[in-house]
Amino acid sequence: MTQTLVPASMDTAPRGAYFSFREPLAFRGEGFVPTAEEPFAYRFYDKNRLVLGRRMEDQLRFAACYWHSFVGDGTDPFGDASFLRPWHGAGDPMAQALHKADVAFDLFRLIGTPFFTFHDRDVAPEGATLRESNERLRRIEAVFERKMDQTGVKLLWGTANLFSNRRYMAGAATNPDPDVFAYAAAQVKNVLEMTHRLGGHNYVLWGGREGYETLLNTDLKRELAQLGRFLNLVVEHKHKIGFKGQILIEPKPAEPTKHQYDHDVATVYGFLKANGLETEVKLNLEQNHALLAGHNFEHEIALASALGIFGSIDMNRGDEMLGWDTDQFPNNLPQVALTLYEVLKAGGIGQGGLNFDAKLRRQSIDPDDLVWAHASAMDLCARALLVAEKMVQDGALQRHVQTRYQGWDSPRGRAILQGECSLETLARDVEAEGLEPQPRSSQQERLEHLVNGYI
Amino acid sequence: MTQTLVPASMDTAPRGAYFSFREPLAFRGEGFVPTAEEPFAYRFYDKNRLVLGRRMEDQLRFAACYWHSFVGDGTDPFGDASFLRPWHGAGDPMAQALHKADVAFDLFRLIGTPFFTFHDRDVAPEGATLRESNERLRRIEAVFERKMDQTGVKLLWGTANLFSNRRYMAGAATNPDPDVFAYAAAQVKNVLEMTHRLGGHNYVLWGGREGYETLLNTDLKRELAQLGRFLNLVVEHKHKIGFKGQILIEPKPAEPTKHQYDHDVATVYGFLKANGLETEVKLNLEQNHALLAGHNFEHEIALASALGIFGSIDMNRGDEMLGWDTDQFPNNLPQVALTLYEVLKAGGIGQGGLNFDAKLRRQSIDPDDLVWAHASAMDLCARALLVAEKMVQDGALQRHVQTRYQGWDSPRGRAILQGECSLETLARDVEAEGLEPQPRSSQQERLEHLVNGYI
Amino acid sequence: MTQTLVPASMDTAPRGAYFSFREPLAFRGEGFVPTAEEPFAYRFYDKNRLVLGRRMEDQLRFAACYWHSFVGDGTDPFGDASFLRPWHGAGDPMAQALHKADVAFDLFRLIGTPFFTFHDRDVAPEGATLRESNERLRRIEAVFERKMDQTGVKLLWGTANLFSNRRYMAGAATNPDPDVFAYAAAQVKNVLEMTHRLGGHNYVLWGGREGYETLLNTDLKRELAQLGRFLNLVVEHKHKIGFKGQILIEPKPAEPTKHQYDHDVATVYGFLKANGLETEVKLNLEQNHALLAGHNFEHEIALASALGIFGSIDMNRGDEMLGWDTDQFPNNLPQVALTLYEVLKAGGIGQGGLNFDAKLRRQSIDPDDLVWAHASAMDLCARALLVAEKMVQDGALQRHVQTRYQGWDSPRGRAILQGECSLETLARDVEAEGLEPQPRSSQQERLEHLVNGYI
Amino acid sequence: MTQTLVPASMDTAPRGAYFSFREPLAFRGEGFVPTAEEPFAYRFYDKNRLVLGRRMEDQLRFAACYWHSFVGDGTDPFGDASFLRPWHGAGDPMAQALHKADVAFDLFRLIGTPFFTFHDRDVAPEGATLRESNERLRRIEAVFERKMDQTGVKLLWGTANLFSNRRYMAGAATNPDPDVFAYAAAQVKNVLEMTHRLGGHNYVLWGGREGYETLLNTDLKRELAQLGRFLNLVVEHKHKIGFKGQILIEPKPAEPTKHQYDHDVATVYGFLKANGLETEVKLNLEQNHALLAGHNFEHEIALASALGIFGSIDMNRGDEMLGWDTDQFPNNLPQVALTLYEVLKAGGIGQGGLNFDAKLRRQSIDPDDLVWAHASAMDLCARALLVAEKMVQDGALQRHVQTRYQGWDSPRGRAILQGECSLETLARDVEAEGLEPQPRSSQQERLEHLVNGYI
């Protein structure tokens, strides 16, 4: 049971002094020792250090997200708000939105994240009509333009919230009511254009309501057709307005919906192929969503890369012991290193980035917890990147894989792949040669040991 | 730990008298009361009863499988063989294979299942070379021909075992060694042709080893290309020999492999699209595999149907509390009824069938347990079919769904689906009309109640 | 992300006419056919029918719960309120609480549930201080007394909400701050006494915050000691005030907390033993919580019964494909029948009851959905009870079990259980007798068939 | 389906030269660089290095297990043997057992593990009668005595295999047939005495068959009583023969059985309490089993420690994406460090040890893979121990926890815990003081950052 009233006794901190940190966090190197004056400094995140030929900042392209850190209030399915951000209390909603923006950009400045991300409803309150909502959003856009200018922080991606409002309870694009489809289309148009004007590098679609609860009331085939149509509209509009960013779909198998259509990488790929969009749309991948779909994060990245649709990353982690999206900040060095190794193998993060779609635990109610969580995660990722760099530079893993498959460079291997064999010719060869292939050790344990040597 | 020696004290029952049942099980109707003379009779499985215009037997197209019932010996990862079938003991392997065939066809006769299914290695022992294996298989084929003739039992599908032998430990089509690919191709050619000669209605590919254990030693992209090539060879050969049956892929996400490429319906669909095979290949679906992939069985059937690739069914059930393939006989009436309702909505089972890819629990060591398990499952499915028939005939569910989506027949709905709208025109309409769509109850609980009314 | 503001445009239905149903639902028997005038009637729930010697109403002891049906607003982790109950809107909180109570008792009247259940915060709004909260609760108590008198509806159990308010974010009894322990104690005292005055049959403790998020900040041993102390205080107070109801703990492994101390039946039993409370406290079991802990519901009931701590039931169901508490209304006949069979084997529900701790799906936004969901579930349970009655009366299952273990009535069996053997004497016997026990079929498939015969 | 025949073409390596490694692996320090001559050396496992006052070898007490490494043949539920160890082939079973023992002790020598562990059936083949089995075991025992003497390798624990043979298919102690109980008792007596004679430090009971498949054929209460009796017999015999080692139960929730009685730490604790054995029996914990029960490994260790029943560890890891026991060698540094931190907090490993109940992946078919896997795991654990040492020495985590709970040292905190308060006095205090406790941040993200600082 959830009770959701905002408590009366709202703490209203003075504007602009939400965090005890005043100056941007510095890079001090591995030997850094915390002091009372400087409780945190980056030990690994040296943004200008070259890693495989690119500045670390450009390899990682960190983004902080608006929703978890500034909209989220610490509620959970059985608990009321715990964070009590001043801008969550009563008051003029636009004034609160501006207060929120001040604190958000102050956080970006302190941690030095080069990008941010947002949903429309995160940054400006919904109005009584879509027109009013759009007007409010436009006012915030002007604020963002100024702040982005002042701070140099850029927009990794924008997106439209097509899931919170009850009008979307049965889906946005996949709603049984075409008016909802139209409403969603109008909302996406607005945010896509705003993202374009703000110089966003990508635009994301997360289909948290594009799915179903029970087949008893669902026409799955029809809904898939609606979803395909919607995606085509978005791509068409992107080209029309000249947006050069990537259109990204973010797969997730379930939650809030029982079954979501954008289940995982493989599912979305099939959907894109069926709609002829596999060269137009890429994917924004998240470890927690991968877990919920029964995959390792590395698998999802490698598969998206193999299919040519790898786009960007949500850099959080899930809890394997829990069956829902915990969206925790990453903290396991070897896991993140293997993740970034796959990103590097995929050619790097490209136009995408590492977005901290991660939220503080409900009990982390100090404003400074926001700073600690982001900065710790950035430093952990930087450290992991240095490990992944070693894996690439050393090359032993890559060589092992190449050696393992080298038989495919033999005449038979080539002939098979080039379509020069049939079951018949192969069967004839096997019998004629008395072929009895001998298995070779795959050496998994040695390779795992090799990986630990890079840490 | 598994110890797998066949116990010395093998019980060798006289041939042809493996079961205490002597006569085929009869249909006696719902009022049947078991007696000592007739402990079991069908209460619902009346094969000639018309259900939605087809004989029940033709709607259900039951098949018994060779592997679980005649090859499986009751071992589990921590336990030795418990079943001690006479034909599992020491002795001439071909004599044992013949003994096994006698008992298998005796079971088919007793339970009255119109079809059976097999892997090559289930029915004939592997020889020292592929040539010898093929010769042995050919001898069994002759036996099958005769027995099928005598009993009228038909072949639902055949398949090649490309997973048990250690040569396939790193995959068959996806092996790093092209010689293994060639060996697998030769094996499939042989079984595909045998299936063709025996009048099989389908040929199945289950890729239990087509996947990987760790990306550290795997080139995922290359393996997908190999797998695509293999599947094309199979389809080409099918056409070459004039086989009219369906080629079916059986999705499963994992087990034995950590990650298998044929993960679920959506994944295989994308794979087929990528290889241009979506009109050539269909799917054989299993509830237990669906569960392991995080899906309901109904979802997998409905999705395959929507994508035009629904082919056949493995009719077992998994245990939601356990994380591996338990392959139990189906026993939950409402679940099976909803499954068959989806099959009927998909246009029926077509050339496919309901194959009992189900195994006795390790402690069900009586020969008669084989009879009880299959016959109980057949009767349960028949009963569920009658429930599903009511659901179709009454039509209330279908009407509810049609009503729910009827807005899509409005001018706006049609215009959207026919590509006559853009984000721009839709946004303009929303603003102009001040559109604020109102949600409607999806009535899930009422629909679930409606379903129970059919039981 | 959750946005939780109550929408401005609150629909305010006229008081007392929240449902389209006006008269209590009638029992019409299996042949009932719905009409426009009477869309629902009970087909199986005939409250006065004798089932194994007790009235059906007394065997089932249904309760409707306050929280899901009257407090829950349809929010989910990604969605705002969808239900828009009139009493959720702005307005005097006590007036809203009274409105809510009117509708609640109207529902109880319509569906004919003999019991209800509540948390303190469900029925009266929290005040600025505990004193004010208690005063508000006292006012509602007076209303309840009158309504219970008028309708005959009784209180199955009351409980204190020790989880929603942020003061409990780190636990109630297990909080690092003893002041929170004291606050929780004060709250429980108040609700326990209220439950006593209202003639409640049980008092429940659900420890949704009694657990931890990470061991890094947790002293598990200390928290267990706190929890033991708290439970002792509750039991002492129960005796002091002469409350004759059962004190019940409701196990759940996780959610909202990562790890909760009252994990499952076995865990709570050990905790009770460690605190000497195993004869003072019993359990309130829920299927969805059992699933989350990796158990079947039947297991939890049978184990609690074997350990002498079976108390009551939350009668909902979870979704095996989802990893969180879905709290759906029960709808699977065989599953519920097996559940009630275990309840009957445990001696019946006793002082407990079947509480519908179940919530409407978020899209079931019609007021009448509340009626349909509860009434459908009651009828399903009644039908399942009749199946379970057959299982008991026929006795075949019970006889099978007794026969299976009859060896334990042999001299050796008795000697072992009575402590008259040692490893030494048993080893000597085995060698002397050359004992080689032969396994017997456990006949699982036949037994499952037998169960289906009762349906 | 499993086919389990041992292939005919068994590779028979010359005795005593099974591995390419000839000399025990050396410790070379962190700077070690592999060469062709010395492909592996320990970089962290310096057995004589003092860690928190004890030699590293004594803190870790590594053991290699017999079953996975020398009995396991690489079969999986869908695959035949892949390892083809020479001693798995045809031949005199006792000669093969001696060959196996030679290779096993050669491995212990090479990797320098101070302990080993075994089941009776791992080391000597089962005979036609228990008497013959015992005689064979006695012959191997003599061999072990000599080899242990020569090498200094000690026995961490022995155990009886009460699960592989079909006689145990329905349980050992919990079998419906008391003769099976007797047989199991005789087997345990023999192995317990053998363990005692060999100077074993512990004796383990793993109840892989002590559980059930379905309640339909199970008397759960009766089986729990049988299990309690059995455990008492073992404890009584331990005292009778003067065995000073620990009796350990190894919890696991399922697999092979659907539900196992020794589910997890909390369950076994309750069982021990119910049987008055909580001071006689301790636990052997495994990470993979913890995962299957829905727990972190750290939780199980911390809980066992809090309950006073922590005994020993199986040092493997599971795969969170798979639902069965994968028993992989540990490889995640932060995870193992947190595990060992809990072990240190529990007072160290005591009489227990870190047993590698871990198996090679099925494709790791080189003999040397056994060396690599064990040695890599040992070095990883040593490295993790050094991290855990820092966590203990620095003390920051411990101080944080102490500070967090310091309120419990206040007068109210003490009074509560000492039983000097009641619900009444606490409620009075809360009202009188107008107590409104304020939550404090639990700082989870900062603490996770702190942990990464130690790595």
C-alpha cells in the first residue's frame, strides 16, 4: 500500500546551497587521502587523460538524469516520500521547477558530468491541457539554454514521459484508443523538437506502458502494428526537422507492465526489421533491464553491436536477488570493466553516453548523498575503463578468440560461409574423410584468471 | 555429482509385456468409475467427437516422444539411473534398440496417440563412425516403417541430436571448428531424409548447444552468421528432396548452455528476418522453455501467431519454483485451456501437434507410470479443449477485445494506421480539439471470472 | 519514477451510490445465467451449505481488506493514481475517512463478506502527533462499532502501519534509533487495544521494514534481538489486556526491504523458538509471499501446520513471471483447491480467515470492479472448497500417503523413532540382514490425475 | 536427455603425469610475469604471510574436493561425458580408484592446498553389498593415510553420498521406508568413523534427497521427525567415538529435490532448535546455494554467525542468470572480499575451511584446467583476504555501524533491551515527550564507495 501525500513539515533549504560541497570535485590521483576539507576527490576520473586515443571524458560521456535525482522522492511501493526535497513541497509549480533546475545544474557543476538527460514531465509540471504543458516546458527550455551555455553541460538525450499519467495506463502508442496515440504523438513531437533545439545527441523512447497485463483483453498483433506505426512517425519527424541525433529504444521486459513489447535487444531487433527501421533506430541498454530479461549486460551490448544497433547505455546496476528495477549506482569493478570492454569492442560509445539512470536508496536522504553517489560511480567507471583499456591493449583475450575460430579461415570454413556447400556435399565429405572432429578446451577458467590480472 | 553406471541387477522383463495394461485405453465418458479391471479410461478424450468442426484427434494431434520415455533413465544431476528399463542394460546395442522400439509402439497402441517423435540417437545407438551410425539408423527405419504400417501411428517430427556427444560441446552449427559444422550438417541431412521417407509432418531443430558459456571465448557475431548459414542449408535441402513438412525451430533461452541463441519467439523471429527465412521456418513452442525465458506460454503462442511463425507445441509444463527444465506432464486445467484457446485463435495446430516432451518424475519407476502419465495428460488436454471450444463458441472474450479497440475503426484510427498522419498533424489535432482522452476500465478481473465460467 | 499528485479533476460521486450494485449478491447455484438486471450471482458460495460439518461461511471466513480496496489509488512505480476514488481528493481528511468507511461497509454488505481487516493508517489520517493520530483513530473506531453492529460484519484482524512513514525507513522494532522502537510500540499498543475493543479475532504484525538494505550499515544480530524484544512486548500486552485473539506474524522475504527478517515460515519458526514464543504466536500466510520466497503456498501451509503455528491466510495470488508482490485476486481453481485441501488437513482455518489482500489491476478503474473482483474470488474459493471437500471425503490421497509410510509402523520403524537404535545397532542390522531396500514408485503422475478427477 | 555411456576411445595417459605442471606452484608476488616455463605463479597467496595475526594458510584453510575434480566427467542434463579421465574408463574399479587417488594427491601437491574433502562413493566404488562397499572404502583409507602422511595434506571433512543411488530416490533419513533410514545410518557410521580415523576436522551432512517432490505423496511432519532423529543419532555417535570435529549441515533449497528441508541458514537453525541440537551442529555454507535460496552469501554467513552456528564454507560461485547449481570457481574480487570480511567478523573460519566445491566448465577438458582453476581461485581468495584485512584494520565500516546504533546505549535503549519497558510505558513516554524521531541517512552509497577504496 502506498500513501503519497507530501508531508506538511517540508524542509525548505535556502536556494543554491543544497549541497555542503561548494567547489567542483577535483582529480587528485590514486594516492588521494580524504580530509575534513576535501572528503572526496576523483582518484581515477582524470577527464583529459587519453585512453585508447580519446580523452577519458569523451570515452565515457557521463550523464546525470533528472528523474531519479530531482523528481524521485524516495517513495517505494510500501513507503511515502523520504527525501523531502524543498521543491517537492507545496507552492507554485513553476517556481518549484526553477528551484529544481538550479539544484540540478549545481550538481552537474559539482560532479563535472558533461551531459544530462530528462523527460518532459521531470522538468516542468504538467498543465491542465497539452497546450499549457507545452508552454511550461518552453519556459524551462529557455532556462536550460541559459544554464547549458553558462556551464557547458550538454544534453545527452531527452524523452517524453508516456507512462505516468493515467491516460497512458493502457499504453501510449499501443493504447486501444487512437486518441491516446495522437496525444502521445503530440507529446513526442514537442520533446523531440525541444531536444533538437537544445542540441541533444539522442532522443530516447522507453515503452514502459507499451505492453499488456493479460491477453484476455489484448490484441497483441494489432498493438504491434500500432507501435510500428508510431516509431515510423518519430523517425519521419526526426528527418523532417533535421535532427541529427540517434533515435534510441530502451528495452525492458516488464515493470510497470506485466509484459512489455521492447523486451530485450533481440526482440527489439526483430521489431525493427519487421518495420524496416533497423538502420534508423538504435538501442539504449541498461544492466538492470538486462537482468530482468535474464541476460548479462555484456550479452546485450555484444548482441546489439553484432546486429548493428548499439547506441547508448544506462549505467546503473540491479540486484540479482530482487525481481524489480532497483536502479542502483554501479559499484562492482570487474563487472563494470567487462561492460566497458564490450563497449570498446563495439567501437566505443559513439554518440551515446553513460547515463546514470540510478537512484539513491530510500534511506540516503542527505542532499550530499546525491554528490557522493554520482561521483563514486564516475570514479568507479573511470577505474574500470582503465582496466578495459589494458584488456584491449594487451590483446591476449582477443588473440585467444581469433585463434579459437581460425579453422573458419580454412578452405572448408570459407566455402561453408560463402554458400558453396550443401548438406549433401558436406555429408559426402564427412563420410569420405571419415571426419571425427576432436573438441578442444575452451579454457574458461584461465580466461577468467587473465581478466583478474588486469584489475 | 552424477554417477552413471547402469546397476548390475537389471530387471529384464519379458518382451512385449512391459506394461500391465493389455488393451488400448477406452473412452468411457465423464461418469467413468475406475475398477480393478479397468483402472483407467478416457473421460474426455473421445477422438471422433467434433470440436469446432474437426475431430478431437485432429485438433490435438498428440505425439509421444521417444527420448524421455524410452531413453531417459531417471538420472538427475545428483542421481544415478532409477528406471532400469530392460533395454538400458548391457547387451547388443541394436538388440536393445529393437526391444525399445517394441515397447515404444506398444505404449503408442495402448494410449492411442496418433503420432510419435524422435532424435536419431534415441532410436539407434551411435556407431564408431557416422557411416556406421547411419547404417544402424537405417535398420531402425525399416522397423519403424513396418510398425507404423501395422499400427497407423504417424511421425509428427524427427530431429538430430546435436548436443549429447562431446564433439558438440562448443556447439554444432556455431562450433569454432567448421568440421563440427560439417559433421552436424551430415547428421541433419540423414535425419531429414529419414523423416521425409517416414512421412514426417515436420522436422525440428533444437539448438541446445548453439549458444555460449562466456563471451571471453566467444565471437557472437560470427556464430550467428554460422547459424544462419546452417539453417539456410537445411531449408535448401528440404526443397531439394521435396519434403513438404514444416521446418521448426524450438526456442529455449538456456540449459544446457548458459545462453542459447534461439532464446524465445521474438529472438528467433529476428533471426529469421535477418536471414530471410521468416516464411520458410516456423516454431515449436514449449511451456517450460517459455517459463525459463520469463514468458507465459500463451504469450509465446500469441506472438508466434501474430508474427506468422506458429508451428507446433511441446505439451509439457515447468515448475515455476525451479529454475530448470522439469518437463512435467501438464495437469492444470485452466492453464491448458488458455493455452489451447490461443492455439485455436492462431487457427489451430495445423501441421503441428501436441508433443508430450514430458518425463516421468525420477521416482515414478513403474512401467505403468508411463501409461498413466500420458493418458492422464491426454485426457486433461481433451478436457481443456472442450473448455476452449466453449470460449470460442460463446465469443464473449473475443467481443470484449473487439469492442475495446473499436476506436481504431474511426476515421482517426484508420488514418493513423494507413500512414496518413504525422507527428505534426496529430499534434495539431490534439491542440485544436483540446483532446483529453479518458481511460476506460480494462476489466481484467471480470474477464478472469468469465474464463472460470467456462470450466 | 513516480509522480504522486492527486489529479485536480477529481470525480466526486454521490455518497452511498459508489457501486451500480444495490442489493447484496445472491446465491443462485451452478445454473445461474447472468442478465442485465443481475449480472452476477454466486454459483458456488452458498454460505449456509454444510461442508465437512461446518457452514461454508465458517469454513472460509472471508475478509475484505481496507488498504488495497479503499486506500490504494492505482499508482505503481512508474504511474500516478488511476482510481481517483472521491475520498482520495482534496478536502477535510476526517470527512474523507468517513466517506471511505461508508463505501467500505457498503462493499462488505454487497458481497456478503463476514469479516474485514485494516491498518490504523488506512482508516484514519495520520495527525501531526501520535496523540492526534490516536484521537482520529478513536473517532473512526466509534464509526466502525456502529457499522459493525448494523451490518454484522466482524473484524478478522487489525494491524499497525509501521512502514509507510519515513520515520520507519530504517525499520520499526529493528531501527537503529530506540525512539523509533518506542514510537512503534506506542502505535501497536493503540491498535492492539482497538482491535481488542472491536472484537477482532486476530492481531497481525507485518514487518515490511524489519530487515535491511546492506550489511555494510547493519548490525544483524542486534536487530534480531530488538525484534525479539518487540514481539515479547506485544505478547505481554495481549495477555495484560485479555485479548483472546491470535497474534500473527506475516512472513515475506523482501519488498520493500531488500532482506526482511520474517522471510518465510521456517525462518519465523526459528525466530519464535529462539525467543520462546512458538506457542504464543502463529502465522498469517500469503501465496504471493510464498512465491517470492521460492515456495509453493501449500508448502508454507503444510509446514506451518507441522510446526504448530498455522494461523490464517491472505488469499491472493502472485504472478510467477514477475518478481514483486502483484497481489492479484485468486483465479486458478486447482491451485486454490490444493491450498484449501492443505488448510483442511491442518484442521481448518480456526480463528483465522481468508483475507483478500488483493488489489485491482491498475486499469480496473470502475467502482464496480471492486465488486466483481471480490465476488468472483469468493465464488472461486467456494468452488475450490467443494473440490477439497471431495478430496477429504474420498480419502484416496490420504490413504496413499498412509500406505506409503506404513513401514514406519514396523518394529524397526518404531524403534528408530522411539530412540531405541543407534548408528551402531542399525549398521549391525544392515550387515547382518544383508539389507538392500528396494525403491517403490512414488506415483506422482497418478496422484495428479486423481486430483483432477475431483475438479 | 542424458546418454551416459563412457566412450570407447578412452585416452589413457601414463600414471603420475596427468598434468603438464611438475613442480608445486610458487609464490612470486604481484609483479610476477608468466613465461613459457612458468605460466602460473601465485601473486597473492603467500601462505606464511601474517594476516590479522594468523598465517594466510591458516586464515583460508583451502580444500580441494574429490567429487567435482576427480569423479565429475563433464556430463550435463543434455550432454555425455566430456572429460574422459583415464580412471573413468573400463577396467578394474579398485585399480581405477587408486589411479584417481594418485592424480588427486598430485593435484593437491601442485597447488599446495592444505586440505581435501570427499564422499565415500567418490573415492571407492560401491560394492554389491554394503559390506563390500565398506571393505573397498577401508582399502582406500589405507592409501589415504599413507598419502596424507607423505604430503602433509589433511582432511577438512568427509561425508557419505546418500543421494546418487536409486535406493535413496525418496530420501535417506526421510525415506518412507525405515530400511533405507537404517542403510543410510550404516553408511554414515562408516564414513564418520573413517573421517575420525583420518583426523578429519569436520563431518558434513548434505541432504540433497531429504525433501519432497509433491505434497500429494508426502507426510512432511513425519519426515521432519525422521530427519531430527537421524541427526541426533549422528551427534550421539560422534560423542561415542570421541570425534572432536564439527558436525556440519550444508543448506540448499532445492536441486535435485524440488523442496529440500535444509533450505537455508534460518530454516536449519529452526530445525536445530526444534531438536535441541543448536549447540551440537554447525553449518557449511555455499554461495551458490545461498543464491538459489534468494540470499546473498554474506547474509547467510552473518546470520549463521549471529545464531552461533557458522561452521565452514564451500567456496564457489553460482550464476545469477541461471536457476541451478553451476558451482563455478570464484572470480569476482569485491564479492569474495565482502564474503571474507563477513568471515572475519564472524571470528574467522575456525575449524572450518574454504572448500572448492567447484567444477570445471564442461568444455574445460584439458587436465591442466584443473590446476589453473584451483590455483586462480586460491590466488583470488588470497587477494580478497588482503582487501578484507584492510577493511578490518581501517575500521571505518565498523565504526560507522557502531555510531549508527549508539542510541541503544542510551537509558531508553538499555531499558528496552533489558526488558524494563512495556508497550504501556513506551506509549506513555512517546505521548509525554511528544516524541517524533527524525530519520538519518543510511549512507549506503558512501559505504559502497568506501569498500571500493580498499580494493
